[in-house]
Amino acid sequence: MESGYRGLTIYQRSYENAKRVHGMSLTFPSYEKYEMGGQLRRAAISIPLNIAEGYGKKDSGAELRRFLRMALGSCNELLVLLDFSRDFHYITKEQHGETARESEEIARMLSAWIQKLKTP
């Protein structure tokens, strides 16, 4: 069993989701691999990165919340980019559905964690 941030379900799920997004983005047309594809990869990897960095500052509830809010913002950015990718037919509706559902669930988990930290 992993310890620290690696043991967090939310970290594990966001990491796996980022790997899925990375693979999908590599199939984009060459003119989009580094534009929209790069932005998609950055948004996806930002989620587990912010969870890990925030976890390292967990002794400060305010700092942890700040990093979790950044991760949540990256989730929202990722969802918009997934919609664009679907609408421009860079990914299939199935890829979009699966990845968007997982991203939305990660966003819910982040929101719940943020709310829990606000409660004394």
C-alpha cells in the first residue's frame, strides 16, 4: 500500500486520468498535438501535481485548500478542452464520455475535500 499522497484515491484516479488524456492527445492531428493537445496534457497533469504539492503542505489547511482549488480549476479546464476535442472530432464520443465522467468525479471528490477542510 502506498503512503503519503500516492496512497490517496483521488491522487491515483487523477494520475490515471492524466495518463489516459496524454495518450488520447497524441492521436490529435499534427497541427493540434502541440496546441490543444499540449494544453489538454497540461490541464490533466496539473490535477495530480497540485494534489501532491498541496498534500506536502497539509499542516497548513489554507495552503492545502489553495492547491486543491487549483486542482479543481484544472479539472474544469480539462472538461472544456475535452468538449472542444470531441466537437472537433479529435476524440470519439466514447473517449469523451469516459474521460469527462472520470474528470467530473475527480472534481466532486476535490470539492468534497475542500468543504471538509473548511469545517472545523
